[in-house]
Amino acid sequence: MCIRDRLNREQPGLVLLGKQAIDDDNMQVPAMVAELLDLPCATVVTAIAVDGRLATVRREVEGGHEVVELDLPAAVAAQKGLNKPRHPSVKGIMMAKKKPLEEIEVELAPSGIELLDLAPPPDRPEPQIVGEGAEAVPELVRLLRDEAKVL
């Protein structure tokens, strides 16, 4: 079962996602999930208020904040400060252990990426020392201009 099928089956009113991944910080997943599910999306959200089928979110933007209204269901990417974490009580932990856990078969779609070739980069040429101190500057400028063609 793919995420689209699962969410269509569950019919959530609000899909909460994290702001960042631990690998590259591109914040792509919230927007991609919203696009795949055809949901409105708000990112870097610091506050949420839900009233019936409408969510009002406060977003951090450069230089301040903006307030956006979204029709539910919607996807929201949380920003630090959205909530204050709570620690579960011992009673809550014990009650959670008794709840049934549903296991679902998941089907992964083919990636669509084909690796054609993988090779290390070419070796770098040996560094060239053109001299020392201020006397080396004219020769270095000449080499950068005439050979490297960067000036």
C-alpha cells in the first residue's frame, strides 16, 4: 500500500510533517506529499488553529510572519516552536502498550532512476609553485591570465 492509498483510506483532516530532513535540509517532502495527495500545503508553520473545515496557520517568512488560511484536509510542515513537547506519563505508556498495532504491507514504486555510469573524478594535476612572497605575484597573475584563463 502506498502513502496515497493509506491516506485516502484514513481520510485525515490534517497531515503534519516535519520541516527538515537530516540529510540535506531541502524541505522537499512536505510539498511533494501535498502535491501527490492534491492537498493545500503550508510550510515553516509556527501556529495552527482549526475551525471546522478551515485551518489558519502562522508561517515564518523572511522579515516576519504571515497568516494563511487552508481548506482542510491540508498538509502542514511544522517549524520549531509549533508546540511544547510533553513527556508521557507512566500510566500513558502502559495504556499505549495495550493498544493494538496495525501492520500494513507497503509496496514501493519503481524509482524511475537508472544509473548509467559511475566513475571517480579525474586526477588533479600536480600543484605548481611559482615562487615565494611578493616576487611571485607577477608570475602568478601571468599564469592565471594566460594559462588558466580566469583573469
